[in-house]
Amino acid sequence: MMKSYVGIVSKSGIELFYPEDPATVRFLWRRAQRQNGRVACFWGVLSEEAAEFIQIEVALGWNREALDHLQQHARDYGFILPSREDLALHATARMAS
């Protein structure tokens, strides 16, 4: 069975990887914003077996290998882009600081 997963990716590979949930997406998005462009949020649709393998690789610190496996086994994947509300809040916060 295919399921949707979300995570954070950097130039080193996958940093975090979780089953998709609205609260998880918000958490990841906030964390990525604090990294000032050094990481990005992503989503992917994978089998549970492939996702479990990727989760193990991330836990072992094999971030690049996890990203390689995501790209090989995902039915589809892409970046999570901010909503208009998130962009407006982020712009307002940057102007205030």
C-alpha cells in the first residue's frame, strides 16, 4: 500500500522523515524556516516497506543513501511550498526584526 511521507532534506540528504500529518507538516515547515534556506521540506508517496527502509537509514545517519532510496522508490515526490499565509507571516516577521 502506498502512503504519503514528509521530511526535511539538505545538501547532505534526508534529515527527517515521517508519515504525512498536518501537524507534522507545520512542524517541519517551521523548522525549515529557521534554517534560512539550508534545508527544504519535501513529500513523497512510497510503499510502507520502502518508507521503513528510509526511516532506518535516517536513524543510522545514512542521509544521502536515504535520499537516493527515496528517489528510486517513490511513486512521486516534490517540495512542500509555503502557503500564502505562511509567506505573509514570514515577511511580516522579517520586517519586524
